[in-house]
Amino acid sequence: MAAGVSASDPVSTATAAGRHKRRLYIALTLTTTFMVVEVIGGLWTGSLALLADAAHMLTDAGGLALALIAIRFAERPRTPQNTFGYVRMEVLSALTNAVVLLLLTVYILYEAYQRFLSPPEIIGGPMLVVAVAGLIVNLISMKMLSAGSAESLNVKGAYFEVLADMLGSLGVIVAAIVVVLTGWQLVDPIIGAGIGLFIVPRTWILLKQAIHILMEGTPPEIDVALLEKRLLEIPGVLAVRDLHVWTITSGADAMSGHLVVTDTASARTILAAAQEALKTGFGLTHVTIQIEDEVLQGAEARQPF
């Protein structure tokens, strides 16, 4: 009788995003540089919409930086002290980014409220120039990231960040045109508050995803009930117990579990069939499976997890 047979494939350190690292660096440089320009322009013109769009550009820079962090840490070798390497840094960075952005949104909404009470003078012309330049920067970044977005979830996330900011730039342009043509100053805090609120849903989703991963929740694309059903369909498998599926970092899921079998002599065949079912049906390649018989199952029944 075999007490246990385990199999584990190493977490892959090769990422599709790595092939687009140079484009990500260029897009990050463009975004960060123009974010500073928008902050200066917002302070100079008195435009909250520009400052809100600068905060929105911060989300872009955060998304691009997270993609690059994931690549950088995925390239570092694992150590005996960090057997998964440093890929979890991406999740910690995402959590920090989300908290900072929510705090920025609160400030933007507070500032918009103050400006409704006492609208400041806004210089519409320079505001329009900065907003148009921001739109151009976003379009360039989108063009650079479009190819990689089809290959990598990291790059796709960064692409959507830039796409969303492009819409924010359009909002600032509308506000600037209204100020120039009509002199209606309240359009600026209205657009600014709108851009701030536009950040919230994406930031909240990012925060929830980061917390879900850190809590080792089941990846949303994995149906655990169906996964268990597929394992039970393997000839010789009586039961599945201690089944766990979690995310190490974005794009890298892991699974562990015990298979109770009729005959441990067929462990090798059952193990190969289980690995194939997990790989083809659920995209899981980092798996650890213990094969056990009914006697061993009873001995381990009191395990908490």
C-alpha cells in the first residue's frame, strides 16, 4: 500500500508580458511624465478636471508598473525561503495601489464639493491644450499595448487602464471647451467629480481581486464542483477530499487534493489521468495530488483542511 504519491509542476516563470516589456516601459514613461504635466497644468489653470485626470493617469501608471513588477519578479529565481519566488509582490502592489486610489478619489470628491460652494477662476485655453496633449499620449500608449493585450492578462489590464484614461481626457477636453466658449466654471468640478467616480468601480474591483487572492480564494474561472466531478470520473477514484484551488499571482493558479482510490497499485495511472484532466479542462498545471486508500482516508479524516 502506498501512503501517498505526489506530483507537482513548477510555477512557470515565462510570461507573455515579458515579450512586451520594452513597450510597457515606454508606455509607463509616457504616462508618468504626462501625469506630472497634468498636475502642473491643473494647479496652473485651477482645473479640478485636469487634476482628477492626473489621478486617473496614476491608475494607468499603477497598472503598467504592476505588469512590469510581475515580469521582473517572475524572472527572479526561487529560494528555499521563498519557494514560489516573489510573484506575490504583484498582488501586494495591486492592494496598495487600490487603497491609494480610493483615498485620492475621496479627496477629489471633497475638492469638487468645495468648488461647487466657491467656484475658482479657471484658465480654459491652457487647460484645453494640456487635455488634448494627454489624449494624444493615451492614444500612443494604446497603440503600443494593443498587440500585447491579446497575449497577456497583465498587458490587457494595462491596455484597459489607458483606454479608460483616454475617455477621461475626452471629458477634460469637453470641460475646457465649455469654459472657453461659455465661461461656465461649474462644468470643471462636475467633470472632475465624474472622473473621480469613474475610478471607483475599477479600483474597487482591483481591491477585491487582490484581497481574494491574498485570502487564497478560488479563482473565479474555476468551477470547483465541476473539477471534483471530473476527478471522480477517473476510473478507480472513489472520492475526492481536501480539495483546494487558489491563485499564487495573476495567471498562475494552483491546486492540491487527495484522491481516494480502490487500488493504490494503479496510483501512477490515476495520477497521470488526473493531471491531464486538470490541465486540459481547467488550465491547471501546478498541482499536488496525494493518492490514498480508504484506510488512510479514515486515519486523516480529522485534518482541519
